[in-house]
Amino acid sequence: MAQVVAVIASTHHPFYYKASTATGEDRPPFADEWVRKVTAFRETLTRAAPDVLVMVGSDHFHQLWLDNMPQFLVGKAPFYDANWYNEEREFGLPRMTLRGQEDLSAHVLREGLDAGFDLAFSNELRIDHSITCPIITLRPEADLPIVPIYTNIFAPPLPQPKRFVQLGRTIRQLVESWPSDLRVAVVGTGHLSLELGGPRQFGPHGPDPEFDRRAVQWIADGDLDGCLAEVTLDSLHAPGNATHGFMDFMLMMGVAGDGRKADYVDTYDLFHTMEAYFTWYPQGAPA
């Protein structure tokens, strides 16, 4: 059976690529430290030597819209085009083509349905920066096949936080039941406190530093009980209007396992958000 050799959760800031590649007067003052942190974080995936990446993200109203909004969707295509034009224009993101791991996608879809998740699927999925940004930061060669899994964190009615956790646990089980000898890393990206288009968007840090502190502690400690006791669909409005992306972090805690402390934790306060990076090694830290 396949092995889950790394579980990785991070934010997916779309300006990292532009900031990290800028030179001279165009290079922002925070870029060097950001690159240093991302380079160290990248090594946690490299050490795990995965063959396949299961990528959890959320479409930013690019392909999924109010005329057809699945709660959870699995991509099952041989290739995935990325990014979208507005992401190229606004963030400077490159166009990419990523190879799909169709066998694992089919396994996750079939077995996920049988496990009680009414998963949608797409054979023609085009992916956006919630998946390409972590590939740029963690695997810039973009040479590994992927299984993209999209969650709905934007368009109410949303699944409850506990459903994200349940899906995370199920993803772990499904990957480990895949009849293959390949090594799989599960990578998911979300948000801490985040405000988009609101009065708290551009501050010296995220809109709710206290929520960020508690969120990082929950994730680092694997404290799912404490997290689920406090986080609700209603409570997530208070730290910022886009903070429901934190439920994707909760999904990754489900993948890692209840009470499982992260093997790697790092954060970086930027001008309007806290970046966060976590890695777990289910098989033990690689030598």
C-alpha cells in the first residue's frame, strides 16, 4: 500500500513568486527573510522524497461559481493547466502545466464516495494559486504528479468545520489504502486571520493577531478538540471576512491525526497576514 510520508500545511500567498524573483529597487524589504523561511520549509518536503502530491486547496471563484458550487471536488485529469489570467496579471504568476496522478484520483473518488463523502469530480479542472503557490514554494520544479482536491470555503452554505476534519481523516485512510508502493505527500493550504476588501485588509499584520496565535498553537499541538470547541462557521467571521480558509488547516490537522504535534512549525508576519508553515512526518522524520 502507499505510504503517507509527509503532511504539510501552509498559507498560499500569491505575491511570494513576484517578491522572491524581484531584483534591485523592485525587491521588497521583506523578500529576503521570506525566501529564507520558504527555503527552509521546502526542505521538509524534499527530505520526505515523495513520488506524488495530494494537493488540497480552494478555487477562488475561477472555475467554480454560484451556478455550480461543489463542497468538495476531486480532480481526475491527466494534466492540469494553471494559472488564471487575473493571477498572471495581478500577482505575476507563471503559466504552468501539472501532471495528474489519475490512478490515485480515481481511488480517492471511488473510495471516498463509499466512505460517505458525496465528492464531485472534474476531468477538465484548471487550477489556481491555492495549489500552484505551494508547488512554487515547496516543489518549484513542478515535476511530481498531483491529485487536486478543492474545498468550498467561500460560497455559503459551507460545510461545518468538523466535516473538514472528517474529510482530512478520510483522505489519510484513502491514500494509505491505495494499492501502490509510491510515497505520497499530502499538502494543504489555507488562511489564518484574513480580510479581503474590508477595512482591516492592509495593516501591519493579520487582522486578528490573537486568533493567529491561538490557531498556530492548535495546529502545532494537533489540538483538534480545542480547535473544534472554539471554531464555528459564525466565529470565523470575527477574525476577518476570509478567515473561513482556516478550515483547510483543520482538514490538514485531520490528515495528520488527533493529538499529533507538528514536526516543523514556522510563521512570518507580513504587512496584512501571517504566513504559517507546518510539516508532520507520519513515518517518522527522514534521516
